[in-house]
Amino acid sequence: MMTKCSLLALLTGLSQILATGASEPRGAQKPEAEAGWLTAAEAQKDFDFLRRVLEEAHPGLYRYVEKAEMDHVFDSQRAKLDRPIKRVDFMLTTLETVAAIRCGHTSIRPDEELAGQMESARKFPFRVRIEGERLLVLFNDTPNDETIRPGSEILEINGHKVSDLIRRFWPLESGDGDIETGKRLHIENAFALYYWAGVGPTNRFLILARDPEGKTLTATLDGVTDGERKKNQNPANAAVQAVVRKINWSSENEALRFMKDPDVAEVRLRYFVGDKFPQWIEDTFKSLRDKGTKTLILDLRGNGGGEDGYGAKVVSCLTDKPFRYFSQINIKVLSPSFKEQSDWDGGFEAKLRGGTIPDAKVGYRVTPELHPCLSEQAPGRFPFLGKVIVLINGGTFSTAADVCAVLHHLKRAQFVGEETGGGYYGNNSGPMPMVTLPASHLALRLPMYEYWNEVPGYDGKRRGTIPDYVVEIKTADLLKGVDATLDLALKLAAEGALRKRSAASR
């Protein structure tokens, strides 16, 4: 099976370690030999290699961007590399370049040294949520300073207006097509790292804020390391921590609970991964059938993806008819020129040669023999045919977004929440080798497959699955323990049951 997963959807995911913002000038140029810097020649060589790899092998390079536009991005970004540059600033240049592709699976990783600097650096001491151009505190990660509490709005950081910072960071974040929900979520999760890399390292933060009652607050606070953040015990967070535990309700990857036993069940899937996943799904849907459950709430919020076959299996459990999951999977090259500079799997290359057919338009097309999800899919053994309500948000990505798109196409569910972070028509992922740039040692995470879901007729070809019922999550509601998305789903379930009872009584 092929695994598709957004690392940014994980709270400790790779892109949070990497995610950075645009850089301000960092003073006079340093000697080229100084550690942490690249010469102009080194930066240009790395950038040219990055471009060559993308043009050679990225299957969706022009999926959302015309070639002329992408060529302009490459040329304009390279033009910046005419002098020595800090390695972290070079990373920002590559991040902005890669983000222009509009592919949420394509990313840049720092080398071990730069990643270590990021982890140990003292960074912005709050975890936050973005509402429009507002930045709201979710967790105060200082050891014991309670001046700025969860729910407060950050107005300025060291003199930088929050709205300016968000606009600065936005072009650095990769996302599918024109979808904004996923980009916003990822910037929230990695805001401290964006600030560290984009604005510059600092150990102290002068913060101007406003509390929920409208009172202006100021505080000068020390930054915190990643290790300190994980161990945080600030009493200011006690209430929000209790709320998070309530809303999450289970730490398991797969979880089932009955909101109204046996009529309304909720299944939460964090990722489509794990050896026990197929059997758990099978057992769960058998249980729903045996109990006579009427409504299923499927919670895919924050689900960053996983195995294609697991996604298809979940869809199969929600229909009693055969269906198609993928219509086409394309790959540009079977034996890339950069194999020696990457962790390319030679064994998989042999499978590619036996499981693809040439196609003049795309390079090669994957066959059902190599990827079974290209075949017609049979319905599950215990299909649930009652009302299905799917909870989605910007963290619903990759395989999870594929599941939503196919269920939407089959008209098997209502969707509540935010637009999915993954594209409706598919994505670029599959095998994703890490390709190392020679001088900077940054690594490009390169998707090799261009997936197309079998979902014709949808208008939003640059968008995700749009919910039938949009729910705007407010930090103020979260702090009160309100899960507005789930609450609306339960209301819809109750309305459906009421209509059925009314119809039966006539």
C-alpha cells in the first residue's frame, strides 16, 4: 500500500520543525568562510540543483501553476542569490520557491545542524490560533508568568504588528491549490519557528496584548525552548488543558463512542495507519450494524492521511455498491538522475518498471497491478447505510481529503466544519524520497505520484471539499469547552431522527 501523510498535521511533525517565515535584512555581509553562510556560488549551485530535480521529477509541478509562471518564480528567486547568504535565509528562499508549486506534500527540511539550532533556540513563548488577522493565545508556555492568559489577543511582538507577521509568513507555507485552511493551521502550529527564522533569533519578547475584556496588557518575557514548552506547567493553562482533553476524548488512533446509544455513534480516525487499522474498521462497522445505529459521525479533523488502501476501505464501509477511488496515478520518471543524492528506493524502482505504462502526456501511468486502488472497489462486508456526517478542517489532508472527496462524490455524507486542507481532485504524494542539496544540505521532500481521485463534476478544481455546514471555530468557544463542529453534527443527527419519526407517524 502507498502511504500519503501530511507531516504538518502532526503536532511534532517535520514541517513544524522546518516552517519558517520571510527574513528581514540581517546586517552587514559576513566573510564567506564563516560557519552558517553559503557563498553566492554555493547557493546558486544548490538552487539550480533544486530546480532541475523539480522539473525532472515533480509530477504536479504545473498542476496549479502554469509553466511560464513557475519559470518566473525560479528566475526571480535565483536572482536573490548574487551574494553570500546565511543558510537559514537560503532555506527561506527555497521554502518560498517550493510553496509556489501549491503542493502540500512538497517541503524543505533543514540539515541536522540547523534543525538542532531550531530545537534549542529560545522562541516565542505562546501557542496561538489565527482568526482572520488576529492572533489569539491558546497556551501560555512561560514557566509561571500569567500576565497574558489563554484567550488574549496578541497585538504586537517586539514592535511588529501581528497582521504584518501573518502576511509575511503566508507565502512560505506550502498547501494544495488555493486552499487556505491548511496553511493557516500550519502557521498556527509553527508560529514560534516562523518568527525565529523569519524575523530573527531573540531571547526576549516585548508583547503588547489585549485580554478578552478589552484591557491592554504588556509583558516582557523570555523565550522558551522546545523542551521547556513540552514540560510546561503554567497554571494559566489549566482550564484550556481540561478543554483539550474533553474535545480530544481519546488518545487512540482509532476510537468509537456512542453519543446516543445505539442511535448515534462517533468514530474518530487520527490517521489511516497501523497494522490493526483494517481489522478495527471491520469490527467497528459490524458492531454498528449489529446495534442498529442510525447516524454515524466520522471525525476526520486533523487527520493528515496515511495508507491509500485504508482510505478506500473506510469508503467501502459506507456504501453497498462498487465504486472507483482513483481514476489515474501519474509518475514522470522511473529512474531519476538524482538517485545518488537521495534515499531513492531501488527496489521500488524495479516495481515501477513492471507496474507502469508509458504515456506521452505525463511520462508514465501507474497500473492497477502496482496500485490496487486504481481498480473498482467492492463494498464492505458490513456497510453502514444510515446517515453519515463527516467532521473536517484544515488538518484533513492527503488520504483523509481523498476519503472526503469520494464520499462527497458518492453523495454518502454531509460535511461539517472547515474546507479540507487537501485537494478535492487529489494530490501529489506516493513515494517521497528526500533529495539532499549538496552545499546547504537542505533536503527536498519530493512527491513522485500525481494522484487523481475519481470525482468528476466538482467545480472547485483548486479547492478541497467544501463543508455543507461551515463552522467557524472561535478561541473563546474552545476556552469554554464548546466543540461547535460536533455540536452542530449532533443537532443534524437529532433533526434527522425527528424527521424519520414524523414520517413514520403519518
